Amino acid sequence: MAEEYQLERWIWTEDDFENMGWHDCRIYAIAFSPDTFEVLLDIDYIFQWIHPEPEEKSFKFWVSPATLVFQNVYNVEFDVLTTTGLEIDHIRREQPRAPRNAAYIEHEIEWLWTLDCQQGDIRLWSVGYQQYIRATPRLDEAQKLGLSARGGYSFAKGPANAV
């Protein structure tokens, strides 16, 4: 097994959607940026699940803290019942159409995005997303890094050591 995960790139977009998956990704915080029409999620992104070796009993995971930013957002709906946590099962995009403000933005398509979480759904209309990886993936026995290992809450749009 590799000792270091080879990160393809630090920023992922809706163009990468078919190659991405958010199953079991923990959401630590959600922020709204009304000035930029963005919804930001502070998540632990699981790049890879490692099957256990014959002598092992559990999976291992390559995980990084990341900021998932949906752009040109409107009509955000939450149908969630939770105590203190959210975990994504998967993300869907449906109903592609021309954005209402297509004349003013650089996108020709928007989608209804649904974040199917273990605790309910989050739905929003958006032209897409950028997902910023904030640290090199780390191999862990858990699907989440935890607050102290990931440096607390953050909505940074890039690695911690970026200038």
C-alpha cells in the first residue's frame, strides 16, 4: 500500500463530478455568503477507501479537510433532522437548465443539487462548485479526521500553507 497519496490537484469542480464521490463525508460547518451568492461546506473529503489486508479487520481511508463551495446559489432548502452532525451519503445533480441570470454570469447551465445526507437532504440551485483541498490526504482508520486533527473549522479556499 502507498505511504503517500498522490493528489491529482488541489481544486476540483463540477467538471469532475462524474469522478467524485462524497459517501460518508462529514460536514463540520455550513456558511452562507450573500455577497457572492455562495454556500460553503467545511467537510472531510474521502479520496479513497482501502480494503483491509487479510490480517486486518477494518478499512482505512485517505482523507483531507476540504471546502466545498457551491456558486451562484439560490433556493436553498434543508430537510434535516439531526442532533449535532451531518454526513453525506451522496450528491446528485438534476434538472439542467439555463441560469436565470445567464446574461450576467459565465455559466450556461445550472442544476438542482441534492446533498443526500444520512440525516436528511439539502437542496439548492447552483451553476456548480469548486472543492478546495486544504491539506495533503492522510491515511486514517476513521472516515473523518476530527476537529483537532484538521485544525478546527475552516472555509479556506486552498491549503493551509498557501500564500
